Amino acid sequence: MPHIVVSDFDRFDTPAKKGDFKFLWFASEKGGGETIVGCEYREKGFVISIKKREGEYIVKSDKITRLSPVSAMQKALKSFCDLASCRVTRSNIGSIKEHHLEKSDSFLKDIDFFANSFPIDKEIWIEIGFGSGRHLLHQAKNNKDIRFIGVEIHRPSIDQLLKQIEINRLENLFVVDYDARLFMEMVPSNLAGKIFVHFPVPWDKKPHRRVISDRFVKESLRALKPGGVLEVRTDSENYFRYTFETFLKLDSARIEIGKNIEPEISSKYEDRWRRLDKNIYDLRLVNETVSDPIDLEFDFDFSEGVDKKRIFEIFDTSPMKFEDFFIHFEKLYEIDQKRAVMKLSFGAFDRPEHKYIVILPNKCEYFPKKPILSKANVSAHKKIEEILYGQ
Ligand SMILES: C[S@@+](CC[C@H](N)C(=O)[O-])C[C@H]1O[C@@H](n2cnc3c(N)ncnc32)[C@H](O)[C@@H]1O
């Protein structure tokens, strides 16, 4: 993660602009803990975090909103440091490759691209957790009429695949840096021909983090066209059994299983396990039904603003659990006399949203963008409004 360590910096007047970057506000925790800076790059919001440690300040992107590709984030930190006359002690940012910054992100799609208008002109095949991207590239090269979507949360893997897309001049492959479990809720019904989940992290000790779950399977079946396949491949017998049991919970299902089947193309993980003579398990769940379209509509606007003083009075960091969702107010920052920023997580237990809410006397709004449209997020938003307005 790019960061710059500084012995000191100067707050500058906001809003301020440097190149493509806008710096909207500074907000500080009471008692002087962390300071955050609301920023914008080509209409995408993100936050820079400044934390004091042993007499120095670490300036870096926050984990929730970090920009992509990494080179854009590096450039943002450098621009911030120029404006804030940072006295830089050390940094892990070398020279920034402009070429990479400008070109590769045309295939890297923001989640809003899919949330606002999911492209439906072609059949899609989705690979979840593509890692080195070897399987996804092979499929995209050999199936030019299909639109591929690679979903991954590991930034170096994403950057590596973006380079390969450019080198191979592929036009039919989009990449999205997002949690696959949330992404699946946005895929229109009956559009996907295949969903690949190859060598998912087994998470034996934290099963709630697994990609495969009842909900994921339900969303996958909805997204798959009739005859479409959810393909899970794993070297973990435990994960294989868990996935099989998850499939068996369905009222009706066509399930195919295999052991040590030679694949069309093996992934990096697969090669490693084969060299160790490990067993590889395949599970294929074939969708046989036509699903209803997604019909959820909600705008996530707040109906009014909130007095900043009130927020500081009622702010409570104890997590709140409800039947299908939770809300956790994590941190509160002050911008000035009238404005504040709240950091919070909420939504489904296994797929939380992490957001900021900017609180003004006449309006409140999510930063950097509204939550994803899911049932749990809608319920959480309604409850957040009740809490903010004291209803
Ligand atoms: C063990 S690797 C397998 C990579 C690749 N499929 C292969 O076979 O070589 C699992 C990958 O899934 C990604 N991943 C884990 N959880 C994810 C999630 N919730 N959404 C998207 N990707 C995820 C990880 O970042 C990692 O790259």
C-alpha cells in the first residue's frame, strides 16, 4: 500500500485542486487521533488518512476508498504532499508510470459502472478471485463473443491482469475490484453463461468469509441463464464437502462432481497442487430455471441535514445488530463548526459496506458514494436515518 511518512505538514484551505486531484475537506478526530482528507479524482471520491505515530505522520489511502490503479493513488499522495508542504522523511513511492495510470483503467470498471447500468448486450462469463488471471485470459482469448468480468479484491493481481489485457489487446474483458459476494447481487438475471470460482480461499477458521454461501449460490443461480453453470474447483476436500452440502440445500439442483479431471487450462494454484500430487475437486451446479428480474429500487438519499452538535452528543460506537443487518458507527471527525464526517460499517453480516457520511446542517450524504443496492443496505439506511434524526 503506497504511503509517505512525514515529520510535519500544513493544512491548506479547501477545496483545493492539483492536476486531476481535488481536495475537498480535512476532518479530524476529537483528541487529535486521525485526520482524514476527502478527495476526488476524475469524479471518483476517496480518502487520504493521516495518522500520528511516534512523532511522525503516516500519509496513506484509507482501505475503504483507495483509488485504482495503485499509480493513481501514488500520484494523489504526492499531489497532497505538494499542497501540504509535507516534510517527507521516507516513502515507498518510486517513479509513477504515467502510461499505466492513463491507459489500463479503461478495462478496470468501477462498481458504479455495473450498479448503474450493467451491460446486457452480450452473454457474460464471470471469474471470481482470478488471481494470476491465467484461466480468465485463456477463456477471454478463446471466446471473443462473450463478455468476461473478472472480480478480484487483491490489487496486485488486478494490476497484473490489466497489463495482460493491454498486451493481448483484449476488448472483451472487464475487471472489477470488488467483493464478489456483493457483486453478484448486481448481475442481471439470466445473463451469465458461466461463473467460475477456482481455488477459493477455504477460510477453514473463518467460514463466514467464504465466497460460497447459501446467498451466493442463490444469486449465482438467478444470474445464470438456463443451462448456465457455476463451476467451483478446489484442492481442499473440506471446501469441496462444504460446497456440495451448500448445493444440496437447494430444493432441486443438477450437480456434477469430478476428481482430478484434466482442465482445459490449469491455474497457477492448480499447477502448484498438482506438483504436490494433491487431489483436485470439481463441482458444477447447472441452472435449469428462468429467474425473475431484480426489482429493487432505492436512492439512499437522506431526507435532511443534522446539527453537528447533536451528532457528537449521540455518537455511540457499540455495534447494533438487527435481524438481517447491522450498523456500526466507528469514528467521528470534525470538519469545522458546522460539518462532521462519520465512518461506519453496516449492511449484511457477511458483506458489510464501509462508508463515510458527511454531515451538514442542511443535508447528509454518503462519501465517496452511495451504498450498493441490496436489501440489507436499504434496511440499514432506514435505521441510520432514524438514529440521525432521533425518530
Ligand atoms: C487462492 S486464490 C486463487 C486464484 C486463482 N483463481 C487461481 O486458481 O490461481 C483466491 C483468490 O480469490 C480472491 N478472493 C478472495 N475472496 C474474494 C472475494 N470475496 N471477492 C473477490 N475475490 C476474492 C483472492 O484475492 C485470491 O486472489
